[in-house]
Amino acid sequence: MSEQAPSFDKSWLREGQGLPPTVKWSFRGDGAVVSFDMARESSEVFVCDDSPTLYRLTRTGKIAAITHPRAPIQQLTWSDDGQWGYGIDADRNLIRLDRNLQIDWEYETHDDVLCISTTPYGNHVAVSNADGTNMILNERKRKIARFETVRPLHYISFCGTEPVLFGSAENGLLCCHNLAGAQLWQERVWSNVGSMSVTGAGDIIYLANFAHGVQAFDGDGVSLGAYVLEGTVNKVAS
């Protein structure tokens, strides 16, 4: 844990209005951070660094649990209640973890994994692969769906209130599927996508579209317009 809050460049305020951000807490592990995710309800943060070490941090930034995986976990996704999480390691293994960071099971994937996402209680996990195939597993490691998309999905996210999965390719595709893998809708995206963020109820989907700003869609894929910003937008969160 760092003893002093880091100082940030406040030059962004010169052209804008509002209060500057304040640092609630900061954390320093044994190595560079590789992946992290937050449990939205418990406000716990799960962090993996390249030492490799996996941490569970409390809402005040204190270490609550720690373990040393075989290799750094390249991606982490955690349930909203903080009870279950999933990770992808360097060997393409999908790992299910409990809140004490102990392994529940492992599943070997067949191709490079682009993104993973889990449902609010961790009962399902979705995996998108570089070859355009996608699968959904339940908490017992049973594959309940497998489907293909015309482009590989670099970004996927479960809806917090409905049993559906939203996905976006790096270019040309925004879609929605149910837990059986059936496509509910599909829309064309006319610019590159740097990241995707979905509100908890799934009523708004935000896409970071680089020079085209931030595009917004509703839960049925209908365009709500765009936020045109100065500079290049490659990350968005909601």
C-alpha cells in the first residue's frame, strides 16, 4: 500500500468545469498490474500482477486475501456480489475462483481468448475467441451454448437484469445473444471500437469510437446518438 496519495496533472480542468477527482486509496503490489475487476455490489477489487500474485482488496484498499497463481491471469471478471470470479491464464485455461481466491475448476479453451464476462452472481461465464466462436458455461463447468459471429467479439458483457449477452467486434458489429446462444439482434458499427460499456440494466450501450467520440445504443441496438469529444476516445466506462 502506498503511504501517500499520488499527485495528478490537473491541466484538464483548465478547459473545463467541475471539481477535480480525489484519491480515496491507492495500492501497490509486488509487480506491474496485469488485470483487475471490481465487484459492483461489495465494492471489492480483485487485482493480478505479473509477480504473479492475485489480491482481493476491500472497499478501502486493504488486502483481504492473497494467492500466487501459476502464471499471471491475463483477464479477470468478477460477480457483482464478490463471491465468484473467472480468469484466463497464459495457457488459455479458464479458471473459476471463489472469493478466497481458491480455484474451483479449470477449463481449457481451444483458441486465443479475446474477452470474458460473468453474470451478477457468477452462475454463468461467457468466453469469446479469436476465431469468432463464443461459448457460455454454467457454474458446474457445463457448456450450455456455443455460437459463432461474423466477426470475433473483442468486447462482451452480460446484462445485469436480463439473461442476455451484449458483444462488439473491433469494427463492424454490435450484437445481442441469449443464454442459449441465439442472436436477438445485430447492428452495423461504422467505426473502430476501442471498448464497450453497458449500464447495469442494459438500457444503454456505450462504444468508444476513437475519432468518432462515444456512440450510445439502447438495449435493442437502436442508436441514441453520439458524444463528440476532442481527441481520440479509446476507453469508456459507465
